[in-house]
Amino acid sequence: MQEKAALKKLEQLGKDVVSEIEEGKNPRFVTAARTRSNIVFDKKEGYLRLGAAKEERNFINVAQAKKFMQTIAIAAKCHKFLEEDLHTSIRGLFYQLKFSLGEDVDESIFSEQAESNPLIEDLEVAINVKREELNLNATRRGVLAGNMKVVDTSGGERIEMDCSKTGRTGWSIPSDVDNEIDFVDIRAKYVLVVEKDAIWQRLNEDKFWKKENCILLTPQGQATRGTRRLIRKLADKKLPVFVFTDSDAWGWYIYWTIKTGSINLAYIGNDVATPEARFIGVTMSDLDKYKFLNKLTIKASEVDLKRAQEMLQYEWIKKHKEWVVELERMIKGKIKLEQDALQGPNLTFVGDYIKEKISKEQYLP
Amino acid sequence: MQEKAALKKLEQLGKDVVSEIEEGKNPRFVTAARTRSNIVFDKKEGYLRLGAAKEERNFINVAQAKKFMQTIAIAAKCHKFLEEDLHTSIRGLFYQLKFSLGEDVDESIFSEQAESNPLIEDLEVAINVKREELNLNATRRGVLAGNMKVVDTSGGERIEMDCSKTGRTGWSIPSDVDNEIDFVDIRAKYVLVVEKDAIWQRLNEDKFWKKENCILLTPQGQATRGTRRLIRKLADKKLPVFVFTDSDAWGWYIYWTIKTGSINLAYIGNDVATPEARFIGVTMSDLDKYKFLNKLTIKASEVDLKRAQEMLQYEWIKKHKEWVVELERMIKGKIKLEQDALQGPNLTFVGDYIKEKISKEQYLP
């Protein structure tokens, strides 16, 4: 259904351009400006999104003609992919474009993939579709397990995957979690997002997701588009989302990206941000509660300290005293703490820690 | 069963040290030297392995006492993990060691994880076990689909996963593919290893593995220990292994690592190398056969050219004229070719290309 909608939008874009040509007008299309100045933090909703500024691309314009042509070429290719009912990666699109613009045109228009990425974003914003709806696969990464089933109908048959029967491996989160896929029989009570795959494996071995009846998910580092989107979809089903990362610059970045979205994806902010997410740790204040952690801290890097300083300047952080305390403590002590450190005395303590944090509602906003 | 064997070997190591102390001897253990000079290419078998050189570690030795103590500490921790029947990552082991050597000892012995990695390898070699048998999880990466089932009994119940029912996602290859896991009902006829996940997704959408009855596997870049080991195990079941990568330095490195193993893992060479593997492409000679590819080459990087020059010096390469021709052509033309380029005219051509290469046996050794 969504694919059909994308097809119609692409066709409308083409029809508009043709009409303008026939009417003797300068063909154009309008897209939201994706410049830094047009990225706003929506205080009410709690995520990064684009502001009201628009940009017009004109065909008869020395500076814009090439980009205009390239964007229309991308639209034509995506239209073809949708008609063929086939997916490819951005790299695949790049080679399709490099090969030719069509039967009559025989020239390479893109020499570097870096040229095509921003144009795809232009198109996504201009016609208000996500690249996944244009049959473009993004990088995928991330795994989950829990009491939930996935129904994938993309291959012409109905494949049902039970995320409680995935053994040591878990279910891999795909690039597209919206089209021809459904998440059903969700009996889990909350979503636990753990930064590192190694910690996911540790908790999975302890059957944490089974005992606690949660969906145990790891983005395996920074969350991809697909993983962020899936977390958003699970939050839409009223599951609380808890995030568990290292107490360092990278861990915080992973948390904030899941929670508020990111500058790069501000143009689809509401689809990939989960402002309801809460941060359960590890935190600097854990050092007071769990004394053994004091011998397991490691030296903060310059990046960590610089990032902590930057975060202290954010309006949003300033409002939340708990985060200010965390950041100042890291800066003062020049130390950081990894989630792996919880395994120091006892491998299974990681799960105990999480259970206590959640049951006592000891989390940061 | 294998875990039991590792437990006994660790206990024997401990008993030997205790005996030596009781007899007033200098406690020691012997491990194979993992220096470059002791890494040999086994011409008969076709993989990298360690030579005969041994290294002795002594406790009463100013230069070796610290390392000796650390290795014994690692052995003790792994023994504990095996007794507890719990797994962790090397990072988890690092924190366990950092926390303490035992109840009576309260000092941090490892300040950096870089110190513990080579010691784990020492232990693996000294008692001839793999880290997976010591309940240490390595990084995992890689996905497959095909007519095969996986039986995972590690969680105390029997979980059966059907690799032909994994929809768009595939089955994630775990760190350990040897213990409490089995691969059954293998009806596929060969294994196709494709470098990039994007190409795997393309072929999976085309149901390539179903139509051709193969196991479609991607290491998602360089193959991990687990993925290399699984490819070896599938080759042991007499399935031919074909590798499909870019025609560039990174692609070749991925191929050679799967085929002959690597310097880093020479100490477990025969377990992770698949000398039977064949290279199906993409190749420089594809430019003659598939004319459209000539407009889809990209500029070779300095790294690619340098690597190609190095490969030309290898004895093994010199013997294989096909590889010499490939490498010289790349160096002369200063171009490389990506597997994604096959999608230029037609997204589904990738599968046609592979089918033709395999049916006509057009592959490199």
C-alpha cells in the first residue's frame, strides 16, 4: 500500500515537471531546506526536525540544472524499481545511474556516490516518502530477541519468525521494518536497548528477556535507520523503552540519537525518534551505589571530555539536573565507565543491575 | 563434550604448575611461537599455520613473571566460566581480571585490554583449545540463508531454526558454531559467499539460494572467526565454496583470508581455512566479456595498487597465471571493479552472472 503511494507521488512529480515544460515555465521542485539553520529541536515533542524553510530547485539555472537533472534521474530509477518490485542499495542505484539515464542517453552522470546521497534525501523530503518506500535498502545492523513474532510477506509467501526461538543468535533487524512486514503477538512488557552486542549475548544467555518478559535489542553500536524506526514502532505499541549504554561520549550519542533523532535524519525525525526513551545506565552515580565499580573505571578520552563539555551547553540538558551532575562528575574525575564493567565480580550481575534500575525507576530522562 | 575437554586441559595446566612448585622447580609452560618467522604457508594443504618453533614461559624470570602470572589468571577465570557454564566476551574477561585475581588479591593486573588478547592466544595455543571452547565469545558478523537447519541446544532446550524461513533477514552467524550447535538437513549443493550485505540482500530478494539450491552467505566484509569456521565446516560436508567479492585489495584480502586463513589466526589455521574455496569474481577479465562493465569501473586507490604489487611477489600467486593476469591488468589500468557494478543495467543481473560463472566453471583458484 505504501509502495503504491510512493509510485503515485513519483508520477505526480514527473507530471508536474512535464506540465511546466509544456506551459513554457521553468521546471522546478520544492524541498525542505536541510541546512543546519533549518534543523530545530521540537521542545514540545522532544525530537529534532526540519523547520519551515524551503528550497526551490530550478532546471533553468546554471547552478541548479545539473542537480535538478540528477534528482529527476533518481526519481525515474526509483519509479522503475517500484514497478519491477525489486530493491537495491544506494550503491546499486549509483551504478544504475552511472550506467545510463535511459535508452537514448549514454553518459555517466555520477562519478562519486557522495553526489547521489544528498539528492536521494532531496527526493525523500520533496515528495515526503522514506527511501525504504522507494525500494532503496539502507545499511542494516542490530539484533533482538523476545516474546514477539515477525511476519514477513515480501517474498510472496508468508514467513513467520518467532523472536523467542532464535537461540544464541537473535533476529536480525532489517533495513525496512515498515513494508510487507508486521510485528505481531507482542507479549513483552518493555524494550531494553543495550549498546553492545557482547552485552546482548551475555543477557541472552541468562535468558533475561524471557525471565523479565522484555524485548532485548542491541543496535550493535550506533542505531541504523531500520533499528531506530523499529524502536519507534515498538514505542507506538505503548512499550516503555529503556536504553543501556556506556557512560561515555559514544554511549550518550547512541542514547540521544535513539531518543531525539539526529541532525542527519531530522527530515524524518518523527519516524525515527523515541522521546519516551529513558536512560538506565551506566551512570557516574553508579560509583556511589556499587562500590566495586570504582576500581573498574577507565580514563576518559579527550573526545569524551569535549563532548561532555558540549552537552552541558544544551538547553535541554541544563534543564535536567541529573544529567548536569553526571557530566560534571565525568569532567572532574576524567573517568568513564563501561557497561561491561558490571561483569567484573560476577558475569550475571548485568541483569541484576538492570532489574533493580527498572524496578526502582532509577533512570535518567 | 568439547567443553569438558577444555576444563580438563585447564586443570592439567594448573596441576603441572603446582607439581613444579612442590618439586622446587621453576614453574613454566610451553606455547608455540606466534612470531612472523614461525608462520608458514603449508603448500600441501594450502593454508597458513604455525611452524615447529616453541616458546617457554617461566615464572622465575624477570622478563616473564608478569606475563606468566597473567596467563595463569586468565586460565583460572576461563576455568570458572566453564564451571559456571556462562560465556562472556574478551572485554568481560578483562573486567573480571581487572576486578581481582581472587578473594585474597586486590590489585588491578591489566590496565589495557591490549595486554590480555595475546595472553589468551598464548593459552589457546599452549593447551590446544579455541577461545570459543573457553566460553569466550568473539565478535560476530555474517548472515546466511538456504536449505539447511540449525539446532541450538545451548539454552537447555532444543531450538531449531530453518534457514529457508528467514525472510528478508537471514540467519545471523554466531561467534561459536561448534559447541551445543548443529547444522542439519543440509540440502543445498554449494556455498556462495558474497562480500557485501547489500548484494546478499539483492540475491536473497531474487530467491537466488532457493532457485539455485545453495547456501547464500555474506561475511558482511571481512569474515569473523565464527564465519570462517562455519565455511570450513560446510566445506567438510563436501559442499563446494565459491567466493564473490569486489576486484580490489579489500575483496582479495577477504577471499584469501577465507581460503588460506590469516597471519593472526595461523595458530588455528586448519580450523578456519578453506583451501578448496574458488574465486568467481568480479574479475578484470570480466571487462572483456561484459562490455557494459567498462563504463562502470572506478579509480583504483593507492592501497589497491600497492596490494596488487605485493600479491605479485607471492610464490603461490606466481604459480597461478590467471591471478598474475588479473593483478597486472589492474595495475596497468589503475582501475577497480565492484560487485555492485553488475547491477548497472539490470538489478537481477548479479544472479545471472553468478550462475554462468559457476555452470561454466569460470573461476580462479
